[in-house]
Amino acid sequence: MRHVFSVKIGPVGFRVGSDWRAPVAALEALYRAYPKPDVPDFSVRLFAARPWRRFVRPSVMIGGDYTIPDAAPLPLSLGLLAAEMGMNLQMALAQRRYLLLHASCVERDGRAVLMTGISGAGKSTLAALMMARGWRLMGDEFALVDPETGLVHAFPRLVSLKNESVAVVERALPQGRFGPWQRATPKGDIRHLVPEDRAVAAMETPARATAIVYPRYGFEAAERPVEAAENFVRLTQASTNYVALGERGFTALTRLVREVPAVAIDYPDAETAVAMVEAMAA
């Protein structure tokens, strides 16, 4: 690869190689406060399928240690998004040290709140808004649960904000650092938020999960407890490596369900949701 970038995010190291300078330059700018890994755990490649695709209507193929066959390329203007997707892909397909949950996570006073749900539920927006209210951001894309201890380890990647949520978070964090717009993606317009420096400084400090929240946006405010059986099933659906971990995954997930209360919330706006999550965490 002509251009290379390495970064350590929580306990995981990545090496990203690219045929183009632009994606690597964006990563260097947004992850500049992060350390470098001694030895990367995963490699990502951003490359042109044909030599002329580096110059003529350049399109980015996503490769690496683990890939999805026949994945469609992205235009070079979405090179940063391609790099983030590549890192997600390595974690989803190959992470075996931790039980992965597709969830955002915030922490205060050693107590972590996991927020998970379908795409569009608002978990990334809620995590960013709670960061603005003094919570430590532990992760946006994945929560890493240690099967041995049950602790949640931080994985504070860039927060992926979509469409209308970008303006909401920009108002809440006027001094926040944001990446360039990634327009017309399969999920709409995306802009990445850089976690606060204190989240990066404390990313090697795990926390104990004390609440699991299933948010749902666009409804009148309401909440209900989620019983253990439903919680277990929903978390298996939210995990990308539960089956691959086998008995370790089952043991970790059953302990999480047994020890941590869960609630489903409906909310009409972000302010209401943040108040509901903070009330539950308290």
C-alpha cells in the first residue's frame, strides 16, 4: 500500500493501507490524539480493483484480513467511510477475545450504560449527547464485553452521526471536532464526531455494565422493563460473534442478562431520551 495509517482504539490495533492519500490523511487528522499499536491486530486495505480506477472515476474496494466477497466499491469521496467500514468488518468477522455487541456505550462513576437497537434507533446520537453532558464515551459501534470478568472495555471510535442528528449534536457540542461530510451514502448523509480527549485518555479503563437500554425514536415517551428471555434473544441478535465464541459467548451473555437490568424506551426527541436514560442509570 502506498499510504499507511496505524491506530490503537481501546485494546485493538489497526493498520489501514490505501492506494490514495486522502483517506489516510482524514484518519490522521481525526485520530491524531490516539496512540499507535506496537503490533496491529487487524489490517484494512483500501484499493482500486483495476489500476485505472485509481485515477479515472476512482472507486475504493474494501479489503483486509477478512473480507466480504463481491462487496460493492465506494467512490473516493467516501474514502473515510470505507476505512471505518473496513475496521468494523475486521471486528465483526474476526474478534474473538471479547463478546461484541452492536451498541453504543457511555460511562459515569464506573457505571456503564449500553444502548442497542435497530439502525435509526438513535443510539449514536444519544451517546454523543450524553458525552456532552459529562458522560465518558466508551464506544459507538461496538461494546466489548470480557467473557472472563464481565467488564465492558472501551472502544471509542469516531461517532457516526446521520442526517438530522448531525445538527442536533453540533448544537450540543459547539466546540466538538467533526469530520468531513460523507454525502449520499447508503444510510444518507454521515458526519463523524471525534470523541473527547478524556475518552481517549481513559480508554484502557473498563467499567461494569449497570443498565441496558433499547431506545426507539419517533414515539411518545414510554418505557417498559425487558424481561430476561427477551433481553437474551435481543442481545444475541445484536452480537456479531456470539455463535463463534461458543460456550464463552453463552456464559458471558447469560451473566450480562442475569446481572444487568434492561429497559426499552420510546422517545419523541433527543432531550427526552437523554433524561430517560440518565434517570434509569441513576
